[in-house]
Amino acid sequence: MNFIRKIINKTTAGPYWVMYDNECSLCYQITRFFKFFDMFNKIQWVDKNWTGYFPDEGRNEIKKTVVVFNPEENKLYYKSKAVSKIISCMPFGFLFF
């Protein structure tokens, strides 16, 4: 079982930080759905009021769309690219591409 867990963990992307609008009920429900499938904790989910580090450019875009931040590469992703990054962190997420 540990072997399978290691393989799945290596085939998923991440870690990423995802900032979402916690005042939007649809955004909140979608976030809960993805949190359920994030078994390896590859995503740090932060709401728009989070006081930790997050690039200002990403904070400005959060009113329009979900924002994914890759701290290793210091890169931001928006809209469909952001959603694809989130799905790539899920076990067997590549099946949904």
C-alpha cells in the first residue's frame, strides 16, 4: 500500500497555493470539493483575507477568478490554467484532462 501511495504522490503536481474568494458561496463549495480529493495535501488553500505572503498581482485578480501560485517557481496561474494546475495535484487527476 505504501508503494502505491508513493507512486501516486510522485505522479501528482504541486505544491501550490490556491487563493479563492471565501465570500462567494459557489467558490467555497468548489473549494470544499477539491479539498476532499487533495489526499496528499499538495494544495494550500487560502482565502482572499489571508495575511501571509501572496503576490500582489494575484491578490488583485482574486475578484475575477481563482489564482494558483507556484512558490517554487514564483509563478501565478489564472482561469483555466489555474484549474488545470489544481486538477493535476489530485490523484488520477490526469484522467480528467
